[in-house]
Amino acid sequence: DDASYVAVLSHEMTHWTSAPRRLDRDLSRYAKDRSERAREELIAELGSAFLCADLGIVPELEPRPDHARYLDSWLKVLGNDK
């Protein structure tokens, strides 16, 4: 549906902000280090959740279930990273 499309698009656009000419997040270890990937995916998914809320795609206090599940999956990775 349209809301899901915007949620995925805003997630990918948040990744796009990592470029050196934008926010310059270092993603050199993204493919090799699971905890680094988890951090970047959390950034992207939180960015998507905030953008969707700001655009009125979902009520601010009731996040999309897919946002919550995705965030939870990566938080578990970070939680296991000592």
C-alpha cells in the first residue's frame, strides 16, 4: 500500500544521508560487522519512523508494526554484542 511504500522509501533515503557530502557516516564495516550494520539499520528505521510520523502517515504515538518489528530485530543483535 502507499503507506508501506513511503515507509520503505524513507528508510532507504535515510541510508542515503550517510554519503560523504551529506552526514558522512562511515559505512566501511557495514558488510563485515553485524553490530555496525545493526547501528546503521537502526538509524535508517528510526529515520523512517520519524519521517512517517512527521508526514502524518501514522499517528505519532502508534508506530507502524513493521517499524517496531524491524527495530526489535536489530536491537537484539546489539544486545548480544558485548
